[in-house]
Amino acid sequence: MTRGTEGHARGARRGLRRHAVVLALATSFALITGGAVAGSANAASVCAGRPKKTVKFATGELRVYKSRAYACVTAVAAKPGKRRPMSVTIQPRGGLPVTDSGRFTQLAGPVTVHALNRCVRVSGTVDGKGARTGWILC
């Protein structure tokens, strides 16, 4: 290789390494977030996995999803619109609960926990009214 082409080859390798790092970071981010797409009231596009349980209550519903190793839950308002207090919690058996709460217009969550071979319990509220489950997905 001549001196001119050696520098070009090094630059090309550097570009490939940079591309590989960006691809690895993007893949890691997608895995960490569980493929979540924020900003939609449609929980099917928010939580990864299949729908397993829906618990309705006066002002909304809890939607529980399960993939192979993870469980995910959202609290969805029956009538989206104005900001109001909402919260959603999921706890794997033997683990600590994970909560998302605040003033939202459509949904609280998604909240995801590792639940491979574990039951979970979920609870949620929308505007002061809510529901909770016992141990599910066992």
C-alpha cells in the first residue's frame, strides 16, 4: 500500500468503527426502553409484549402486557383531555415496586419490570379513582 492509500484505509476503518458504535448504542437504547414509543394513548404501541390483562375502573383502566422476561403496565384515562393526577405501579414478587406518577392528559407509564418466572401485582389511579390486582401473570 502506498502512503496515500494507507491514510484512506485508516479513515474508512475509523468511519466503520464510528458507524458500529452508533448502531450498538441505538440497539442498546431500544432494548432498554423495551421498544417503547412515547406520546400515544394506544398502549399496544407503548408496552412491549402481548396484552395479558385489562382492569377497568371508573375513570380509566390498567393495561398489563407480558413479554418473555418483562411485564409492563400503563394506566389509561377513559376520557383523555385535561391534565390530572395519574399514577401506575408494578411490583414483581420478591422485588421493589416501580411507579410513574404525575399530572398527565392520557396515560401514566409505561412502567416495566423484569418478571421472568415471577408474578407481579399492579395498581393505578386516574383522577383519584383506581384499581389494583393481586398477584397475576404467575
